[in-house]
Amino acid sequence: MLPHSFGLRAFHVDSCVRMLCLASLMMTVAGSACRGETGPTSTATSPPAPVPAGASSGRIESLDVTADLITYNQAANIGFSIPVEGAIERSPGIITRWELPIPVYVDPSIQGNCVQDAMDYWQSVTGVSYVLVAADAEPRITVRAAASDELNVSAGSGLVYRTYPNNRARLGVLKILTGHAMCAAPSALFRHELGHTLGIFGHPPSGLMSSPLVGMSASPREIAMLTQLYRLPHGSRIGSDGSWAVQ
Ligand SMILES: [Zn+2]
């Protein structure tokens, strides 16, 4: 599992398109023209934030998206427990997502720009927005380094472990193995683990969320799942036919 060893060229193309630095795209060898250009302007081409339309019930058109939301969000992680943070407390049978913008706290144990790159990346493909907050903010996602005794054999971990009564996300954590905590973007590991904290609580195959890691970009399937998730009101229960209603 060497997250820095693949996808570098793919990142350059993706990053360059977002930054409109087209000149470097014409270079026959991937250069360094785009490095370090992960400033606030990288969100300029993001789609609008997906938000609920105000209804308390409705129907998801795609049965594939419906199945993914049930498998990888609504029905996932119930009953699990993790070191330090403890039991994952969520009500079964109801979706979990953050209110936007998602509050993110980056602990000093994480050095480099991989968290911002990961947030910028997900925002650039889904519109899901974020804001950096202090350590004691609530709700929040905390990004921190962790030793191998917390992560077993993994290089990272990401999840939501506390929710409000309607399952709105309250506390999430993104743990990165200490050896990867000093990081220069892009990092498939950071993007992958952040995807877990945003609402993909499992490993749909072939995209950014597949395990083991296979690439630097989210699949259309993952983008469709997250975009639909953030259009549902907190407290929604999804049926297998795509119908949903706030409980
Ligand atoms: Zn994972």
C-alpha cells in the first residue's frame, strides 16, 4: 500500500484542468508547473453544493444509486467500535451526512497540504463544501496522525462515530498512519479516507474508494452517490425502491 506511488500523472491532468494552467498540459513530460497551486481558487470550477429541495419525502431515480446509499451509508458501520473514539453511535436505517459546509479540524500532527487537497478534490467533483475549524468545534471532522496500534494493518481510517438524534453527522475522525502524516498533495490515501468521513462508509469497487487503493480520482458512481446523499434531508430513510421519507 504505497499511496504516493501511483496516479501522479493523473493528478497533474486533473489539477491542471481545474487550475486552467493549460500550458503545462501541452508538455510531453509531466512537469512541475502545477505543483503548489492548491490555493482557494481551486474551488472555482466546483459544481454547486447539493442541498435538499425542501420536501420531506421523494424518490431517488436511480436504483443503482439507491442500492449504494443503502449499502455504503444507511446500513453500514452500525455496531462497530474503534480505538480511542469508541462505539460508532448511529441509528440504524437512516442516512448519515454532514450539514454543509463540513467543519474540518486539522491537528498539528498532520503536516503538509494533503487535507486541503482532498477536501478541494471532493468539492471539485461533488460540490460538497467545507470550512476549517478549531479543535473544540462541534460538529467537526478531526484529521490526525495515529500509531499502528490504532490502525492495525491499515495506513489510514476515516468514519463518522457520533451523530445527532436524526443521524446528522456530529463527530468524525480521519486517522493517518504516522509515517504518512507529513504529506505533499496529492495523496490517494487522504482522499480515500476523507471519502469515508463524507459518507461513503464502505468500499465500492474501481474508484477512489476501492480497497486496496487503485487511483486518484472518484468514479462517476461515487460522485453520484455522494451528490444524492447531500440532497436528502437529515433523518431520511431510504427504501430499496428508491422512495425516501424523513422519519
Ligand atoms: Zn477505506
